[in-house]
Amino acid sequence: MASSFLPSKSLFVVAFSLLAFRLTTAWPSINQQPLASPPWANDHGHNELFIPTPDHIIPGKKPLHFDQKRHYYEQHHNDAVHATYKRAPCPALNTLANRGFIPRSGKNITYENLAQAARDVYNFGDDNIMVVLVPAFALHPNATHIDLDQFADEKVQHAINCPAAPTRLDRDIGNNIDLNTTLLDSLLAFSKDGETLTLEDMAEHHHLRHNQSRAESKSWQFGNSDATCALAQYTNLVGVLGRNGKHGLLTLYVEDVKKFYLQEDLPDAYQRRELPYYAIEATSLIDRMTHHIGFQILRPFPPGDHDGRDIEPLQAAYEKKPGCVD
């Protein structure tokens, strides 16, 4: 269910302070040198606030209106040979390119263009945007622009590209950019009612992906930051695509997920959030998934988080017989 919590200005500052601490403790590759302050960080743009009124207290969703002639749909795939088009392992970013909210080529994109497009189309929270773009900037130093396939290159592994993704193979196993339709079919099959995907459905699919990747990877590790990254790919679907339905204000429908992944386009019934999708909401959804599986993510991420540890058990809590203990 959508949160009706409205962050105050002071709490928003605290959230960004915590985010900065998280970024400087999560990834050793970034910690080797002070985290650079992106030149675009305070350039322009921010999430608009949701201000409740007596007649409209709980934030919901509204239709997204945009210039259809300018932002027409045209799908392209990652061209690893001729580099005519670049695409990311993320359908949300590819949708922005397919619709022309960022360069359709997927190349030479400014960070501020990416950030503003994520706000305009998804109302993605500024803190969640920074979780992705700050590491991307730090791991591709001296680059004021980025290509979409750089969100999957070797530099960002275990940072913003993570193991056990819902619909992509791990980089050391195979193609980690293009959609794997077998994995997508597997995800959709976890819907217990054939119509929607609950957090519990997706937690169970994630656990399957975790065990698959663990068995196949030659360099497996799944620390707290890896778990956060992997699970966020599911919870972001709920936060961005979820709409009013049988499970509340953020019901995730199979038909929406299918179009989002296969066509990399906005679902037909897509509506934009009124309240930005901040990290505090994403974290609460992630914690619901880990609770169903039976483990907990430590925050801030502890030292040595990338030392090869695996914080997720091979057997999930929901798989154990009643009365069974470790």
C-alpha cells in the first residue's frame, strides 16, 4: 500500500546524509578514494512535493500526460557490434530511451538528463536516483556523460549491477544486458493468481534466482549491498508500476510487468505517482521480501561486505516444514 508519509525538509536532509554514508560504506571500489561530488548534483530539478488537502489526503496516481508526437515509442536493442544503439539491463532506463525522454541512441547521456527523466516519468525519488547515479559517476571518473550499457560493465559489478537479477544473467555467467525471456517467463509464473505479483511471489522468485546464480557463478558473493540491489529490482516494479487493485494502491499486474520487460515501454494502464518513490519506501518493501525468505539486510553495510559472503540462506523460511528449526 502506498505510504502517506510526507518527509519534512529536515528529514529529507537527514535521508541524504544517511545516503551519503551508505554510498561510502557499501562499495570498496568507491572507498579507495573520496567520493567525488557530481557536478550535476545541485544543477537543477527536484521532486515536486505532494501536499495533501482535506479532499485528497492519501497520495495515489494520476495519468501521465506527455507529447506523444515527440515521445513516440520506438524500441531498439543493445548493439554490441556496431554500437548504433546502447541499452541497459534495466527496462526503466530503456523505456526512457525508447520514448525519447533521454537520447534514443542510449549514448552520450548527461546525468542530469537521466535524473530529470526519472523524475518526470516515474517520479523516482531524488535519493533513489542518487543511489544509482552517484556510484555510476564515481566508477566512471571524469565522465560527464554515460552510455546505457555502462550500467552493466565490469566497473559497476556489485555496485549498481548485481547478481541474481530477475531477468538478466550474471555478468560472469552470460549476457547481463539483454532480456532473458526464460527468466522472465519464470518470474511471471510465480504469480499465484495468474493476474498479479505480490511481494511474496517475487521474494520466492528471487530466492530461486539466488540459488541458480550461486550454483552457476564462478565468483559468487552476495553481501548486504548485493541483496539490496537484487531485491530493489523487484520492489521498484511495485513502487513504479503498481496501481490500485486487489492488493491495495500498489497492486502489481502481470500484464504490466510483461509489457514493461518485453517491449520496454510504459504499460497501457500506467499512471504516475503523486508521492515520489523515496528510498524509505523502497527499503520497507525490500524488508518485507527478506522477512518472507528468512534473512535480514544490515544497514549501514558492514565492513567486508564484498569479501565473498552470502547473507541469504539456501533454504528459505517459507520452504521449511512447520516446527523445523536450523
